[in-house]
Amino acid sequence: MEEDEVVEGGSEFNQMLEWEFTEIQGSSALSLKRDRPYDGQPHTDQGERGKQEVKGLTMRDIADCIVLGFLDAGGIERECPIRDDVFTIERDLDYVAVIQNAICHVEKMMGIYPNVPKLKEQQDDSFQGQD
């Protein structure tokens, strides 16, 4: 099914499905205002992981991370990539993957990759006392 297709006679279903996609994305599905909550999935930049402040990087570092995000999403692997490598991408890109990859490169430059909440510990805590 294409992104803009709807299920015939299923307007309630389509509304529910659209709402669920919005729920998964968190408030960023509705707004890009800076004061929105970090209510996306915890391991994403829209959730707990996204609260990390960027420190110790220059604007050029950030730009390089964005280029690397494009290259990763485009399937371009180079030992020593350069900015112009983005022009060698010959396929359609998943732009969300570009963002996710760029954020991972920011974390790597900051020395905190992967900056993922300790989900396993949370799961282990929830099972304590159950036999």
C-alpha cells in the first residue's frame, strides 16, 4: 500500500492508523517547536535519547555528521569520505534514516555512542519478584 492510499470504506481505520503513527513518532509528528516534549520511543532522538545536549563539537563537525548520515543512508562507504561524496548517491533516500544516522555520528564524535537508555535494566526491574 502506498503512503497516501486509504482502505476503502475504512475511514475510521485510516484515522486510527494515522493516530498510531503519530503516537509512535511522538510530538514531533505534530510540531517542531523546541519546547515540545521528548515523548517518542526512548531509543530515538524524539525520546529519552534526544535529551542529550551536544557538547564539544563545532558547527563543521555537525555538518560532517549530516554528510555522513546521508552517505550511510545512501549506501556509500568510503575509507575517507568527503562532502562531495553525497553527489554520488544514486538512489532514493529514507530521510528519517539520514537524520538517525547523522545523530549516531554526532554521538560517535562526542564519544557517547550508543547513547541508548538502559532498556534491559528497566525490563529486568519489571520482572523482579515474579516466579
